[in-house]
Amino acid sequence: MPGEFEVIRRFFDRGPARDARLGVGDDCALLAPLDPHAVFAISTDLLLEGRHFFAGADPASLGHKSLAVNLSDLAAMGARPRAFTLAIGLPEIDERWLAAFCEGLFALADRHGCELVGGDTTRGPRTICITVFGEVPESAALRRDGAQPDDDLWVSGVLGAAAFAVRERNAGRALAPDDEASVRLDRPQPRVELGLALRHLARSAIDLSDGLLGDLGHIVERSRVGAEIDWPAVPVDARLQSLGDEERLRLALSGGDDYELLFSAAPENRTAIAAVGARLGLPLARVGRVVCGSAIRVRDARGRALPVEARGFDHFA
């Protein structure tokens, strides 16, 4: 059985760094901005077996998702991916598992030009921690504190499919790996290209990891504004239509794991934003507006407030 350093050499060391000044194999990686006017955007996500992914999860999908959730954070900032580090805990050395994990991980990394530059391995419960580095001109970074009253609220893609997959698995109803809900949960697509295109169109943005209402709450809090969501305008996954009204609301607005982008923009940018969606082949829906105050309200087709709690996923709730 290979030891720790043999595992690093065989599975994670891909040779000389392509973009970084120094990559895998030293005490630290060396990374410099490609644009002298840019700053680094840095994000870390921790995934624990049994909490963030099911025991026995497909390793290739897990490799993909481990990086995808971090790239989604870069997308929300309008940052271009540059590099990442990986710290991984493994209960044992399973070479087939590692090969599949790396296949999913590096396929997504290569797609976005993001190289592995270091990390750590240890024996223990299956744990994956990735820190990702991106680059963005400081004046163009999409932050949570930029929303202004009368801004439109937009969301990419459709919502609720990943939460539906979690619901089915928790109930013991297995979905096929190629089922669309399974794909949305296990292999989310970070909206990096959209984030780059929104640099000078959006005023604020966040990725939807914990549910639309919960993540909107972060924008509302940081921007010191309120928000209204038009429930009929929310792009809900088709399979949720068979559920009851309360369950459909819960999964679409608070289910989480969508990894789409929620952003605010001035109304005069509607045409340009629609053109971005058309160019990327990505549906973009205008789902509400930023208002004065501090509350989040969800309104039905007649403008009446729905009794929905504006709260997302909380690990310690």
C-alpha cells in the first residue's frame, strides 16, 4: 500500500506549475497576480462525509463538487479562477477511489484553468477542504454590500432540483445517477462565465448554496436594504410541480445546493443582462426587487405576502 508522499506524487502532483510561480512539492506555493490592478479573491469550503455528502458517494462526482462549490464563490465575486489547495482526510488508501476522485476534480479544474498548487493529506474521517484563489480588478469585484433600492433581483438557472434529490435520498428513494436532480446535486456547474460577464452590470451578487432566501438575507444585511421576491417569477424545477404548495416553496426558496447566482442590478441593465444569458445559453430570471427597509417578503401572483420564513440552511440550527 502506498504511503502519504507516494499518494501525493501519484495522484496530486501533475508536474511543473503551469500558472503559479511554484506549485506542489514545497512548503508554500508562490502565486502572483497576472493583472497588476487585480486583487486575489480567496475562499475555503470544508466537506464532511455524512454532513455535506452521503457515505459511499461516487468519488468522481465528489471530486467535481469539492472544487465546484469553491469556484461558485469565485463566480459570485466576478473573479477568474487561478489556483487551489486541497487538504484531504482519508480513512484508508483506496487507489481506485483516489483515481476516480482526481478524475472528477481535475476535469473541472482544467476546464476553468485552475491548477492545484499544494495542500495536505492525513488519515482520518473522509474530509475534503479546498481553498481556491481567483483574481479580479478590485473596482469590479461583485460584493454583497452593493445592492441599492429599486435594483432588480435576478437568479440564474432553475432552483430546487438539488434539494429534491436530497429529499428523495433521505427518504430512501434512490434516484438514478443520471437523473437531472442527481446531476444538479452531485455535479453542480459553477457559473464562472456569468460572474465574469456581470462585473460591470451587477451591483451585488452571491452564490446560492444555502437557499435563495437565506443567501438573499446576506445581501440584505450587508447592503442594509430590504427585498421582495415575486414567487411566480422564481424559476422552479419542473419536478417540484407535483409537490404540495408548502413543500414546493420550501425546496425552491430554502432548499440549498443550487450553486446558481443571485444578483442585483439597476433596471437600465435589463437588456444587457438578458443578452448575457442568451450568449451563455443560461436562463436568467428577474425574480424581484431591492426595497428600502430590512425585511424580505415573498409575494404571490396577486401581490399578497406569503407566510415564508426567510431563512436558509444553518449547520448549527
